[in-house]
Amino acid sequence: TMIYGIESSGKPRLTQVVIAAAQKAVGKAFFLDAEKTFDANWFALTGVDLDEEKLFIGRPESLEHAFDMLEGALRARYDVVVLDSIPSLVSQAALERKMTEQDEMGGDSRKITQGVKRCNLLNQSSAFIVINQMRSAIGVTYGSPETIPGGKFLRAAASVSLRLRRGAWVLDKDAPGEVPTFTSVDDSKEAQRIGFQMRVRVEKNKTEIPWQETDIRVLFNGTVDATNSLVDLAIKRDIIVLEKGLSFYSVPWQEKLINGRAAVADALRDNAKLREEIAAAVRNAR
């Protein structure tokens, strides 16, 4: 799986959700910290178990060393293997080359292509996640200038490609169940940013229907508001229906209409059985 997007769109944060979920299912994870930004306190706050038996942090010294470590993790059949990130990898030849010497064009990309091919062949049962970034190609006049580092092969190699964007800020003045709206800096002087809407779009999928989208409310206290994301999907797929001209919602398995979206989220949050039934209906609707 390749997760990519602009800076501060929540790419590593999404992998932390995956790692925490795997650990709850008695799994173990390998996180390759090529960016050298791993913070134990932040990972623990987001629900990741830091036990050495459940989480191993790799700190590579070069691009080649990184893929050697990844291959070892895949052979050991870690449940989740994360590479953070492709643009941070530097080959041994580039490290030994002086800054005044001419670069080898495409050298790192070829190494990355080779490394990803080897990892995909070795992978038997791991969720292998590669984090990448978005860049603007120089000199593009027609078409989209957006590109990703590491070579074109990365798009072909991925079974699933997720593009992340940062949506509206979640402010402390927002009602817990309401959808945040874009707020200008002037309008939010009295409000504190406590999170943001992570917009996820599946741009490639070899295992399911592609081009599905969802918004995930990510809070800076380390939590993810999954209930509101479920409500969004249920409304998009006409499982939860806003009655025409009203603020009342029709919710399956509920006899009475529910007044307001916040109340719908509260109803699902307080009723585990209803939440599971709505989630099953969303999965089946697709």
C-alpha cells in the first residue's frame, strides 16, 4: 500500500492507526524511521503499544540498508511493515559523493524500484505500507504537474494507493458531532485548532472498488473520531437519510427520527450494536 500526499496531511498518523489495530489483534509491527522523526510519547498517545515484542523501530543508515531491514522484517512475517518515507532514502553512493560532484541521474529511483520489487516478492502475509510525498514537476505546461518521488514504478507496484489531503480544521468551538467547516484565520482568532479532517481517497485498488473517499476526524490529543467518519459514509451511501427540508435523520433500526447530525453521532457512539449494524450496512452498500 502506498500512502501519499502533501506535508502535514496525516500520512504517518494513518499508519499508526493500522499498527494499533494490528497490535490489538495480537500482531506485531516494524516501523522503518528513515525520516528520524519517531517519537515514543506521540506513538503511545495514538494507541500504539511500545512493547519491543510488538513494535520494532528501524533506523537505516542508507537506502540499501533500509531495504535490507525491510526484507528482514518481511521474512520474519511482521503483521505490519511501514517505510517512512521514500523521499528520505539516500543511497550509499550518494552519501559518499561530495556535494560538489555531479549527481547520478535517477540512481536512487532505480535502487528504490529494485528494493520494492524484492520486498513485494518476499512478502507473504504482511501489510507492507510505503509513505510517499507529493511534488510539483518542473516545466509542466499541460496536464497535472503533480508527481511522486522514487520513480514511476511505485504506482504500478502498489496494490492500494491512498491519497491524503488535509481538510477543514477542527476547532474547540465546534460541536462534537457536527462537520467542521473551512474557517479563515480572521474568523478563528478566538478558537483553538484541536484537529483536522483527513480526507482519504483510494486512487488505486486491486482488491476492492477504487475511487472510494472518506473523511476521518483526527484530533491532536491522539484520538481518531471513527464514529463521525462512519456517519459521513452512511449518509453518502443513503443508509442514514436526511429527511427533505428538515434537520431530522432517518436511521435504520430506529423507530423515531433523530434531530441533528450531532445527535446521530451520539446515538451511534452510545449504542455499540447499532454502530456495528450501520458499519455492516456501509460495507455491504459500497
